[in-house]
Amino acid sequence: GLPRSRAVSQSAWSADKQAVFVAQRQPVANPEPQDLYEVGTLCVIEQVVSSGNELFAVVRGISRVKLGPISALDPFFVATAEPLPEPQIQSPAQVNLSRQIISEYKKAFDLGKSMDFLVFMRLMSGVSAAELADQVANSLDLATAIKQELLQTLSVNDRLEKVLQHFSHEVKVMDLERSIASKTQAKFERNMREQILRERGRTIKDELKKLGSDESEEDEDSDLGDLKRRIMGARQIA
């Protein structure tokens, strides 16, 4: 919805479809250069849809970049961007960390974490350690500042370790929430059963009381009838 964001997306869409996306240090309506982080992501804009004053874009990250001096402010920020390369050699430590992350990712999926199914299938089919760290980091429910820290972590090993730490914590929280919900549901169902049984017991007692009362009335009617017959018989003799 920001004017500069709309302008740069539309300009890139009509040109080479590439733009650098950076996060704000604090969410403000009209950010200035000092409000932006210096490390961002070079992206390809794959789809753009306008809706009123907002623009929805599907973007795909290409690489990490570091912004140079901003040379223009309007209609959008213009700056140089230096790619930040990361090592492509996969070490045994990365393989081990990747396996642990995949295991936690599966647990999160089984626990009902909302995630893009196509991304899930892609990660299950096998990707590089760097892409795995980035894709899983993207699915984490973290504050912008923490995600920015992950973005600025160029060491793949360090990034995998941080992502594993955050994701393991999130999975533990989800598991605890499910356990609490299950116990709460079980307690609710137990209380409902007890309440139904108590209500059923009261109903049975009430019905038994009614039956007892009816039998007493019948006995009383029988005694009265017998007494009347005796009185009538005594009168006739007199």
C-alpha cells in the first residue's frame, strides 16, 4: 500500500521485473532512507495484481544484497546494490543440521502449522542447505528484527543453527498447545458426561417419587372404599 512500493513494483514489472526489497526498522507510512535496513533481497517480480490503492505482487528471492547510497527518493528509492555471496559447498555439519530441520518441519506440519503445500513438497524432495534455511525461516512466526538477523547471517552453518533453534522452539510451543487443548477437551467431555449422569439420576429419582406417590394414592383410595362399605353395612344392620 505504500506509494513508493507500488511505484517501484509497477516500474520493475514493466522493465526487467527485478527490484530490491528491504524491510523497515519501524513500520511508518512514509519511510526515509534511515528507516530501512541496509541488507535486503534482490527479487524477480513474477506476478502483479492491482486492487484499489493496493498492489499485490508475487516475488521470488534471488540473492542477498547490501544497499549502497540512495541517490533518489521519488517516485521510489534508487540505490546501488552489492550481491552478498554465500558458500555453495555443503559440509557434513550442514547435512546433519538440515536433517534435524526437516524433522522439525515435518512435526510442525503434522501439528497443523499453516504452510504452503508446494513449498513443503519442494523441501521434502531435497534442496540446498542455504535454500532450506531461508524457506523455513520464511515460515517462522518471528518479529521482523529477528528475521532480518537471519537474512544478514551469511554463514549457512550459522543460519541453519539459528533456524533450527527458532523452529524447535516453535514446534515445542505447538506441541504444548495441542497437549493443553487435548487435556482441556478431555476434561470438558468428562464434566459433560458427569453432568449428564447427574441429570439422568435426578430424572430417575423424580420418576420414582411420582410412581411412589401414585401407589400411595391408590392404597388410600382402597382403604377409604373399604371403610365406606363397612359404615353402610353397619347402618343397614341398625
